[in-house]
Amino acid sequence: MKPIQVGLLGIGTVGSGTFKVLQRNQQEIRRRAGRGIEIAVVADLDVARARSIVGDSVRVVDDARQVIADPAIDIVIELIGGYGIARTLVLEAIAAGKHVVTANKALLAVHGNEIFAAAHAKGVIVAFEAAVAGGIPIIKALREGLTANRIEWVAGIINGTTNFILSEMRDKGLDFQTVLKEAQRLGYAETDPTFDIEGIDAAHKATIMCAIAFGVPMQFDRAHVEGITALQAADIRYAEQLGYRIKLLGITKRTPQGIELRVHPTLIPAKRLIANVEGAMNAVVVQGDAVGTTLYYGKGAGSEPTASAVVADLVDITRLHTADPDHRVPHLAFQPDALDNTPILPVAQVVTSFYLRLQVADQTGVLSRITTILAEHDISIDAVLQRESAEGERQTDLIILTHDTPEGRMSQALARMQALPTVLQPIVRIRKEELN
Ligand code: HSE
């Protein structure tokens, strides 16, 4: 049978990896898919560079719409990124009856509901394994492998750039800005690192996992997002002394009140496997009621790791595109008419434990005033650590770990503590998750 025909929009890092993996493993891929998979045309504004990657046997054009309009093309791979032209092209490809593979987490988190509705109406597949955690098959795991389970929560290190920065801060005791510059020099962080360091990229991925874990629409605008820019080396050090590591986690959790969807720096026990995921690696923990805890680990970015996920989607589509659309795996794991509207909870209603660091005057009664405020808000203390003051020093750091409490209640207590004249600097508050 003639190989299935693929058009590639954008041949950068992931696109060139996809081309190489398809070429190198074409025999194995054909044996698995039952049919060859061939990139027949590439669209890229830099035609010369595209040509240098794919050689003369593949057609190269500078206009993506030529690919979409080509009746010979069965699958369009969108690797342009962003939610501008990428959205238009994906919707046009769907309207033209093409199946789509995309690595574009931003596009799906923000416009996924529109895109999946259009794909469902047209009977085409939009596959997106590469959009979350690069080469880790977490979409496949959540959507198919764990389909027997009522998923309880998902927590992941889903941004390699920030995990690299946090690992370096911990290993070398350096501050955020110094490590960020180093990460940029080494190519781990982009020139404009905003999406990574502010947690937005992780929130896009958490939004997608939330939708397929719980069968709700994409709701990126309801996600609580905090990045790592305010994180200080001192807190990484104190957390370590208390047996914790600080990681940027994307968390989505089912609770009786609603669904939590949040990205923020998080203390996790150092003994958890995920706490030991270092450098630019990614890992996702999924808790299901039947299976218990499962952990997925691997490269979350990079040319061939991400291509691994793109090609897996191409194989899936090659196997399934002739199947009745109603009998395919639903885009968001649940049947489109079975998605529900369980609310995403405002962060004030999220229940976690907390790490607090207060820089205080080293005077009699300071600790007691602070613990009184916590007690008055019904917030229970788990552990207290006080830095030993140097000779003659008149201030110290007070570290408090709390038990679980609603965030809104903690915010009220923090406001009162902050107003004490003996609290000398803004209080540091970092959420803590035991992940057990
Ligand atoms: N910039 C992302 C990261 C990879 O650092 O993990 C693509 O989502």
C-alpha cells in the first residue's frame, strides 16, 4: 500500500527530528503501522534551510496553505508553535479533512475546545502526545493505559528549563538570576524565558492533563500559575534541612469541592522519586484509584525525544484513520458528550500544607505571637526551625511547616503576621505536597 502522506508545517528542532526518526526507523515503523509513513511536503519560511534538512526528494514550499490544500496529504503536522497563525492553520487543515498532529501545548490549552469540536464535527483526529512532557507518553498513559481508573491526581515536573534552574540553584547554592543567565548561555533557557520561568508553559501542559484526567474542557484561564522567579537560594537550603526539595510542579487534583489546577514551586519530600528528577528531565506522577501511584520519567524536550511522540501519533493515525470516528479514542479521553462541568476551584479554596519563612526580630515573644495567629486561624503547625543567630545579630529566620489548610485561611493569617512590627521582611510562603 502507498505510504500515508504527511505534510509538515515548520521544520525547526522537532520537525527535523521527526524527519530523521521517520527515515532512520522506517522499516520498524512500517511493520508497526502496517503501512509506510512519508513526509511528502514541508512548509517553512526558510526554504533553503528546510531543503538542507530534507534533501531533494521532498517538496519544500514557503506557504503552509499549499500543504493544507494538497489533496494527496492525509496528515498535517503543525510544529509552528504559538496560538496565532498555528490556530488558523490547524482549523483550516481540519476543515480540509486532514488529520493533525501537533506539539503545540499553548494552542491546545487555550483553543483546544474549539479545535477538538471542529475535529469531532469533521471526523478527523487531532493528536498531541508531543504537547506534554515531550518524549514521555503521558497522554497515551492517561487516556488509554489508565482508562480503568478514577484518576485522583496528577503532579508533574513538566518544564525542563525550570527544573534545570532549580537543580543548579540547589547543587551550587546560586541565586535564580545567576543560574538563569547560565541556563541561557547553555541553551537550556530561551532569550525570552518568560513562558518557562513564569510557569506558563507548565500551566499549558497541566491544563491538558487536567482535561484528559478528569473529562473536563480545557480551562487554562482558570489555572493558578506561579513561576520560580521569586524563589531564593535560602529557601532551597532550609527545605533541604527539613527533608524536602523544591520543584516547580504542575498539579491537578480531584476534590469533593471541585478540581484543582495549579502550577507553583512546591516542597516535596526528598525521598520521593520525583524529588530526585534533576536537570532538564521531566516526570509525571499519576494517582489512580485502581493502579495506585505510577511514575513516568524522561526527556521533556529536544529534537528526537519530542519527535518520538510526534511519530507515535503518526503511527496511531495511520492505524486508526479508517476506523469509524465514533470508535476511536476520544480526543480528551472521555466521549465528547460526556465531558462534565466540574468547576476548577479558585486558589483560595485549595487545601495544602505550607512552608513559611519569616525574617523576624530576635526578641522574646515573637514566636509566640506568630503561633497564636496561626492557632487563631485554626492552622496547625507541623515543624518549626529557627536559624541560630550570629553573635550580636538582632534578627533571625523562622521557618514554619504547617499541616493542611485552605489557602484563603492561610492568606488571612499571613496578612496579620506581616503586620507585626517584629516581622521585618515580606513573608515567604511556598506550598508543600507530600504526594503520598
Ligand atoms: N520549554 C519547555 C521546557 C519545553 O523547558 O520544558 C517545551 O515545552
